[in-house]
Amino acid sequence: MKYVFRLILPLSLSRFIISLIPLAAKRLLIINNPVANVNSLFFYKHRKITSLKALFKNCKNIIQINFIKFKRENIYDMSEMFFGCNSLYKLNLEKIKTNNVIDMSNMFDGCSLLTELNLSNFDTANVKDMSFMFYRCSNLKKLDITNFNFSNVTNVRNMFNECFSLSEINLKNFN
């Protein structure tokens, strides 16, 4: 069975279809990947998707992603989700539900053009692994992790390693 993502793209990019095939890691196959701007992402047949691991891994041409209408509560793995997206400079994750996620390791690893990231809506109460989460985000200046709950986290190794520009982290509710 094939899972299909529908992308709402500028007309010049509308010919691109991203398909998710049921592999063990639920990896995303991108066909002819000169995609530059993913404005919207809709999931179909979403009940069986439980992992977003490596969803956009090494998608070096994506510069902007805006998740809308993304309220899946059965996701448990978001590790390496944006790993190696070194052209990504804008990311809207405000609609993502993270209440069941247990692994966020390497989630933004190598997103070297991100300068600001608002993750204040993330529910991290069940997360155990945040290792290398922001590793090599060398231009990240502002990070809002206001509502992060670290009570079950067992691994934060190198979480902020090589975040050379990071000057502001909001840890208002740090526990």
C-alpha cells in the first residue's frame, strides 16, 4: 500500500509528488528533488504512520517547510526528521503534536541555515532521547523551548554542540 502526501506548492513546483512507502523506517522517497519550498503538507491514510524518522533527511534543496493541519498524536519517533537539511532557513512546526514522541535525537542536525526556531508548543513529557537534537545548527541564534519537559529525558549528549551563534534560549518552564 502506498501513502501519498499532497503538497500545495507554487505552480512552478506543482509537478512534484512526494510518496511515502511503507518501509521499516517509514522513509520519504523524493522524486526529482529540486523542491525549494514546501508550503503545506497534508497526510493521507495517516492512522498507520507512527514514525517521522528521517522524513526530510538530506533534502538539501528545501528552504522552507510549513506544517498545517498536522495533528497526528500517534507519532513516537521524530529522530533525524530534518537531518542534513542545510538549505532550510524557515520552519513552522506549530501544528505538530509531540505528546507521544520518545525520540527526538538528531532532529535538526545539520540545519545550518536556521536562525530562529520556536518549539514552545512541543510536549516533550515522554521524550527520552534528545541527543544531537540541534547539533551543527551553526546559525541558530534564537531558540524557544519554553515548555520542554526534561523529566523523562535520559540522553542530551551534544544537544547544542556546534550551535556557535546561539545567543538566546528560552527555558522559562525548565524543570
